[in-house]
Amino acid sequence: MYATRVSCSRLIGLFLVAGLVAVPTSPVGAQAPTTTNQPAAPTTTADQHQHQPQAQPPADHAQHGGDAMAMFPAREASGTAWLPDESAMYGLHRPIGSWQVMGHGAAFAQFLYDAGDRGQDQFGSINWLMGMAYRNVAGGRFGLRGMVSFEPWTVRGCGYPDLLASGERCDGEPIHDQQHQHDLFMELAAQYDRPLTGAVRWQVYGGPVGEPALGPVAYPHRISAMPNLLAPISHHWLDATHITFGVATAAVYGSRWKAEASAFNGREPDEERTDIDLAAFDSVSGRVSFLPTPHLALQVSAGRLTEAEPAEHDEARVDVTRITASATYHRARQDGGIWATTAAWGRNAEGDHATNALLVETNLTLADRDTWFGRFEVVGKTAHDLDVHDVADGETFTVAKLQAGYTRYLAAWKGLKPGFGVSASAGIVPSSLESVYGGRVNEGFGVFFTVRPAVMRMAAPAPGGPHVH
């Protein structure tokens, strides 16, 4: 049972003031990747970067840009997870006194349709908004992070249509063939890091809502998943702990490696999406990350999640042992675009059975304007996961999903990039589930309007981690 519930009326806005209210309407602009042998390019707006070279900015403006790149290394993503150093960053930035403040986010207004006997259609909005504020403190870097979603109000029912998705509960039943809404509070956390010895640094991270050191970068923060409005059907095998109500993480890291461990509350959020379900820190995880080149990020991780999921027939909650491994590859383009690909594997062991999931996703963005994206997944899901009855206890089904889409982004407006897109999918089930789903292959499609910040090109961190004055 959850030990404590904190109402949203007391916490809304907490940790978000610096990041979500104070961000201006003009961003630090796109900047070409830098190396140790090449000075950083002048700071420009995103549209200026695409069309013509600009004069060197005033010294104070250049200093702010340098401070932003020092405080927000491109490799840092969800929680304490890493992307490759050659990563585009999409955000709005400004200095406020001694703080460097940045806002991120994405919003979709979509219509989704899935065919078949379990298919649904729905209008709604998938969205999240994030604020970050960092400053130098006591020889190190201190930061506050907050992230919210309005999906409890913009996605109706038990979630949006996402054939073969599963995880969590609604109205007392397992959610299946839908992706549940994000909670209102997706992150409320603080972080501090400073040098330990030589090029090695130490880091602590935690808060009432955060992400433990488990799994790849969560899909809302992966560039390979950024233009794709649908959650992966492998989400609960890879990165479902990206919203954890209570977490503390400690890490040591160098210029290319990171080792970290977390203690946290491993229980999935309950059906009430607007509160904070604090409970005992009785779950643990560890992760090792390695960046062999600026283009590639590797990680392996494992965790023991105590009472993670509700069981069938109101039995005791289920403990889960999760193991993941992933590789993320980024290749920046001179026109401000990027090719981003992630391959990931996850394994959940629950009681007397274990299931595996494999994901490969990619997107190619040209000139921060045209984006093609795709994803392929194969997952082993139990009858309980899919809410299938009249089958043998513990029976597992191998299901797959193929998805592809395109987004056309328009010119940036006050640092934001609106766009229109379409996606198509095919959910594939074994012959034993054909009568349940109405066919072995069930099609789906989506049309959407989206808004995100324009691209910012951030420099790779100096050896040993973020620069601190």
C-alpha cells in the first residue's frame, strides 16, 4: 500500500518556478558542434542558423551562451541517464542572476485510430513540459528540475489508443491496448555534482518524483523517439520507472563513463494521476554507461523493483527484476538536423516467469524541418498483460508492432517549432490471438499537430564533466 499521498494543490509549481515561468520567448540558437580544436560558432537564432551567417554577438551574450553550454551538457537527458555527446538540444534558455534556466517540452493534438476488435479511436493531447535551473554552488553545480504533464485532463478514459501497449491499471483492471496518461508530476528533483579527483566527478540526484538509474533514456527525452507521439509497447520493459515517486541516486563519472546506483520506491503510480504516491525506498538499481565516441552512448542496468505491479485477483503485489541494455547513435548534420537511432533490450522476471522486449527506433531530421521516424518492437506479453482470458496460466504471447511517420515542421516562432504529422502502424499478434484482435495484423494511423522548442546545438562537455567557474 502507498504510505503517503501529497495533493497537487500544495505542490503544483514547486521546483518549476525557475524553469517553467521564467523562460523567455527567444532561445539561445542553434550552434554547430564544437571540438577541442575548433572554437564554438557564434550564437544565433534557429532560423538565422539555417539561412545566413551572423556577426559575432556582444561579449555578454556570448558569455551567457557559454554558461548555458557548461551548465546543460548535451549528453544529460532524463534523470541521470546519458545520450551521446553529439546530441541536439531542443529548448528555450535565459540567465536569471546566477542561475542558468532552460525549458523543454513537447505537445501533440492528435486523432488516433486502431483497427480490429480491440481497436479504438480518440481525439486528445499528449504533452509534457520541463524546466531546469542550474548554478554554481560550493565548487560544484547545483540544479532543480521539474516536469509536468496535463494528460490527466487532455487524454480521456484509461489512456490513448496504442494497440498492444500494456501496463498499470484503470478502474481496477489491467490497462491493455492503450497507453495510460502520464501523471501530472513527472519530475520534482534536485541534483548536485562536483570534482572528486582528477577528471572524476561525483553526483547526487533525487526528489519526491524522479527517475532511478535503470534503463535507457526515457522515451519522452530520446531524440530517436522525439517526433513519435506513441509510447513504445516495450515501455514497461525498458523505461517505465521514469516517473518514480521517491528516488535517491549517487554516481561517479569521468569524461566517457559513469557508474551509479539508486534506492527508490519501485511501485507503479496508482490510478489517481494528480497526486504523489510516496512509499518506502525498498527497491534498488544500478547502471553503467559508456560513451566510446561522441556519436554513441551505451548502457547496461539492472534493478529489483519491490511490489512493482498489482497481481491478478487482488493478490499480493508482484516484485520485478528488470535488466536492460541499450545503444544510442547520433549523427549531427550541418543543416541543423540529426539522425538518431536507439536499439534496446529489456527483460522482466516476475515470480516463475520472465519476458523479453526488443526495440529499434530511428528518426532522420533535415534542417530542423522534415522528420521521418520509425520504430519496430517485439515483446513477450503474458495473458495478464494483454487481459486475455480462457488461456493457460502464465501463457506468454510474442507480439510485435511496426510504426512509421513523417512530421513537417514550420518556421520557428518565438523559439517554438510548430508542425503537422502523420503516422501509420501495424500491430502483429500470433495466430492464437487472432480471434481476440480480429486479425493477425491490425492497422492504425494518427494525424497530429505538434509544438516543440527549436533546436539548440550544445557543445560536448570538457573532459571530466561540466565546467564550473
